[in-house]
Amino acid sequence: SGAFLEPCCGTGQFLLRAAQHGYDPDRLYGIDSDLIAVRIARINLLLAFPDRDFAPNVFHADALRNNGAAEVSGITNAQQRFALIATNPPWGAGFTDDELQRLQQRFPAVKSRESFSFFLARSLELAAPGAVISFILPESFLNIGAHSGIRRHLLANAQIIAIHSLDRPFKSVFTPVIRLDLRQAEPDANSSICLKNGNGNEKRVAPTRFAASSDSIFTISTSDDEYRLIDKIYAMPHQTLPGQADWALGIVTGDNRRHVANVAEPGMEPVYRGNDVMPYRLRPTSSYIRFDSAVFQQVAPLAKYRAFEKLIYRFITNRLTFAYDDRQSLTLNSANILIPRLAGYPVKALLCLLNSKLLQFVFARKFNTHKVLRGDLEQLPLPFFSEEVLRQLVSLADRAIKGEPVAPAIDAVIFDALQLTRSEIDLILSGIALE
């Protein structure tokens, strides 16, 4: 076997795993910028090979910037390439402005400031032709717009072998985690990417599927039938929200314990949190605030909170949840605001659509995220409906706002208006049931 590199080796856990899989210690290389971690990794490797007399190839240096031990320039120069590179790179590591500027000049494909993206780009350079690169990454790598640059770079300069969903393997890290396996090779449109979930199920998709989306989003939970249906929905005449809506974030007080009370004092008014937002209506809140923009950390213009009618949506969730508000209510930053200005599209009809199974299906399959972001909402297709259908939706919305259980009737009107087949409707309903 060729040489193995762990470019952010820490105490050398991947090196030890490689040792267990039969790697000769002379073929194992590690680099880390933390001197203490490097010393521990060297000791760990020596302990892993008690019968061998060798000096571990673990160096105190920076694999991104090639500085540090003189030996590193030897192991990362043009002569040395690695057959396998595997690591759990730092996520969100801080760079000085100067370092960041140099890194972005060196790796122009990385548009974010994210450390793991720079390590991915660097590893492609250090890999021998045909080598495998395996990275542990946050799930957000797959679908957040900020990472679109590195995703495009990988699609254009490597073969993606597999994406493994690992759920939450680290006790101290809340975010779901994936393992990304790449091959240092020319992209092959005829190849397929293996998607593996935690239950051992796997399926294969073409890399063109990822390349086709606007931000090269790596959607890992969508079937071919679901892709076809999403394409069909987008092919229907529709409009989108950009330029046709006002947006506002909820209030960031800077200190909720100081500014938010659970009993209304004189001069206070209700303020709604994300958990108070239900489909179609706001739950009665037990939070109160005295509105004074001067004392808050971040606040939208008052006119946006006081709009004649607006939609309030939950921010931290993987489901679209929009409530109607015509009481000029205030919200905290877990509940954001959308003020639609769609010509010929009543706000209450849009409310039905945004809470519908149809758009929940598109949102879940297209964005696969745990936050409801403005940029994603602006990409949702809002089909054109007849006056009669819009009138039906507004009437049903009025009943939903009062708490009547009319959501199935709203979905039925939308499915019928779009002339979806029974199998397409079943696909939407079963897709959401899995969420």
C-alpha cells in the first residue's frame, strides 16, 4: 500500500486506525499545528508498534500553509503524494484577516471562511492520482450555500465515491455528521455516488444530480421519483419571492432574562418566540417585552413588526411553519417575519401554500436543513392559481387561523389545482412522513 497522511492528525486517531489495518509505520504521516497533540500522536504510534524501532513521521506544522518543520516541505512537496488521506479537520477554525486573504488567494475555489473547505482543497493537491480522500464533516457541508464553492470544486476536480450519514457520533458536537469519500481522479459522468445512511441502507446517484442544483447541493435523501416530481413542480408556471416581499428578523435583546418577562408589566406587550409559531396561528404567549429599540442588540425597523398583516415563521426547524398575524405583534429572533407583496396573490393564500404538504416536500428534499433560511424560501416555487382556487384557499385559511382542522382540505385543493396524480400525492405524503 502507498503512503497514508492525516493532515490534521491531533493525537493520531486515524493514524492508529491505519496501523490496525496493516500499514507499515514508515508509510504513516501526520501533521498538526498543535505541538502537544503531535507529541502525543508520536507516543501513540510508538506504542502501536512496540516491536519496531522507528521515528514516527508526525510533524509539528501547518499542512495548509506548508510552514513549520523542514521535513514537512519534504513530505508535502511535488515528489511525495499520498495514496490515502483521511482526517477529521477543524471546523470553524479562526484565521487572521491576513491568513484568510493568503488562503483565499491560494485556494480561490473556497468562497467561505471555513477551515475544513481549505483542507479539502489542500488534500486534493497532496493526493496521488487515484488516491482516496476521506473527511469527517458537519452535515451542513452538504447543503449550506456558503459551502457551494468547495462543492463545485470537488465536483469539477474529483470523483465523489460515497457520502455516509453518521448522525451524531461526537457527544460534545450537536450537529449531525457525515463522512465524505473522494477519489483523486477526473470526474466521470457515468460514475455513481454511494449514499449510505446509519441503518446500513445504501443507494447510488449520478454526480450530475448534485451539479444540476443552483448551489450544487448534495441532496442525499431523495429518490429518482422524487427528483422527477420536484422537476415537474418547478416546470409549472410559478413565481418566487425575491423582490416581492419584505423580510425582518425577530428582536435580539442581548439579554432575554433582563428584557423579557413572563408576566406583563405596565407598558409591556406580548412577544412571540419560535415555539409560539404553529401552522396558521400563534399560540398564546407567556412572554412580554417593553419595546425600546435603543436597548436591544438587534432590531428590525418598527414598521415591519407593525405591518397591517404579516407572516411569522419558525427559524430553527426542518419544517415550514408559518402563522398569520394582523395584530402587529413583536417577535424574538427565533421567529422571523415575511411580508409578502405578490400581485394577485392574497397573503392568506400564500399562508396556505407555505404550510402545505406540497412545499414542505420541496423544502425538505431540496434543502435538507434544520434552519428556515430566507435564501431557501426565495427559491420555493409558488404556482399560479385561478381566482376560484385562491378564493377557496383564503376561505380555508380563515378557518385554519381559528384553529379548525382544515389542513387536509387545503392540501387537497392545492393537489387538485396542480392536477397531481394519486401516485405523486402518495410520494409527497410518504416523503413527509419520513421527516
